[in-house]
Amino acid sequence: MTQTQDPARTTGLEQLRAVVDGIAPAPPISATLGMVDLEILGEGSVAVSLLPEERHYNPLGTVHGGVHSALLDTACGCSVHTTMAAGETYTTLDLSVRFLGAVTVDTGMVRAVGQVLRRGRRTVLAEARLTDGAGRMLAHATSTCLVLPTP
């Protein structure tokens, strides 16, 4: 672990900036699912995109809801991550997802924008919206995260 990744020495915002700048590696789940273009929109808000592929399909011929959920969870979690002080970390307590529209390869690039709605001392409430290139909302999620001291 490099100093830019050490949560005891750097803020969550600094850690994510190191990933965006290519100084620190992206989390492996990004490559597994094909997530691209992590953007820090400001403290408490990030965006991440994905180009749907057939490998993401369920038996119905649409992108599996687990892919939507992972993308939305990433947007919520990374938004929360940007608010962590040095020495803090977090874990997800819950994730609630509403699926509003089917996604296929014909949908094109989708983008999940997450933002912190309220940060308390011990819990953080965040939401994320998954949209297509035309701005149509395809899914929505809310997440509660528990703030923890770094082990």
C-alpha cells in the first residue's frame, strides 16, 4: 500500500484523486465490470460510467440488475469516500435500488452520479442516479454507510 492509499494518512478525497490521476490503482471491481471514467464532481459527489456489453446480460437479454446495483453502489460509496477524514473508513449498511428502465447494448454509455445527502458523525446517507446519454433515469439507489475508525 502506498502512502496515497493509506487511509490512516490521507483523506478519502485524496485517495480517490490518486486513483483518478493514475497514481493509485483502481479497485479490481472496476475492471471486472468495465467501469470507466471515475469523476470527482466535488466533495460528496462522484460519477462513474459503464458501456453495457452482452457479458452483462441476464437470461432476458438485458443488463443484469446486479450490474446496475454495483454501479450505483460504487457511486454512493465513492461519494461517501470523498468525505472521509484521514483515519476514517466506512462500510455500507444498506443499499436500496429501484429499477426504472431496461438497459441493453443499444442503450450506450450509462452514468451513475452519486452524492451525499447527509453526513453525520457515525452514518452517511447517499443517493445515486443511473442515466443514459439522453438523461433518462434508468435506476435510482439510496445507501446508508457506517463511519468507522481505520483499523
